[in-house]
Amino acid sequence: MTEEIRRVTAAWDRVEAWLQAHAPASALLLRPPASAGDIAAAQDALGVELPDTLAAWYRLRDGSAEGHGSGFLPSGMMMLPLDQLVEEYRTHTEDWEREEGILPFARTAGDIWSGWYVDARKGEPTYGALGHWSVDGGDEPYPSGSHGWPLADWLEELAAALEGGRCLHQPDGTQDAHDWPALTAERALAWIDPRDPRSFPDGMSRLDGPR
């Protein structure tokens, strides 16, 4: 096990432990781990090898089922099962004519307009790092203007944000204050803009400190 894979595993263990304790509705939607055969089949269908860190994450959980609480990733994104990642990738590369090697592993829960990707283009400075895709805006490393956020670093920061009851802090220290973790009345994790009162339906509470 490489250091990067160890970090992904440890960070995800922290995230999942937090979900089990505080957002069980989201935890219940997590799918079983993807097998080595599942990952190999996905890579054959994609024609692209998953970066080791992304493959390691799928070996822990094959994404999430849809339902209330599936948008547990920042910006309300749900982690796609491998078969849906393959379908999404085909849409991007064949229908939208986007560049190959950009793997859309997550999208906004309930729609198809935007999501997260991991760059699988070997040799690129953004390889293995997080980016944001959208129908209208294209594909862009995240944070904007950077070489992307390495997946292990991002998952570690996600775990720290949930444990600390706060928004994510980008690598340069900037706070994603418009994107804040919250719990619904049904004990699911959601992400809201605290400046927008419409983000707070009855029973939703913003995280405000460690839990």
C-alpha cells in the first residue's frame, strides 16, 4: 500500500465513521466496495486507468445509491457507482466532445448539470487531482487557477471539516464559506449556502463546531 492510498483509506474511514454517527441516512446509502474485477471492467470500458487514489476509494465504497442524503460530498454531490461513472464519461466524451481522461466520479444529487472529476491524464500536472465539471462551464481544476486538489488531500480536509463542524479550507487557506455542511431533519448530510435563507428548510441545522 502506497502512502497516498493509505491516506485515502484513513481519511475515508474518518468520513464514514462521522456519517455513521451523525448522518445515518447518508451512511445507509453507501454501496458495498467495488471488487478488483469491477474496477478492471470499468477501466476496460473507459479505456482509461483510474488513478491509484480513486481506485482505492472505490475499493472502499462503490459510490452511493440515490435518495435523501446521497449528496453528502461538498456542493451536494453524490459519488457515482462505477457503472454510472462509465455512462457519465461516455456522455462527456462522445456527446459533449470533452477531453478524454477526465473522470466524472460525482455529480449534483438529483440532476446532471455539474459535478466533481479526477484527472486521469498521466503526465499532466493535474493528474490525480480534483476538478469541477459542468454542462455550461466545461472542466476546470478545483480550486480555480490551480493544478487541482489532490484527492487524498481533499478527502483529509473533508474529514477534518466534518469533525470540526465547519466548511472546507482550500489548500491556500481560503474558506469555502458559501458551501457549509448541515444535517437534515432525517439525519442526512447536506451542503448549504448559509447566506441564503432558502437553504434552511424546516428541521435543517448547520454544523457549528465539533460533533
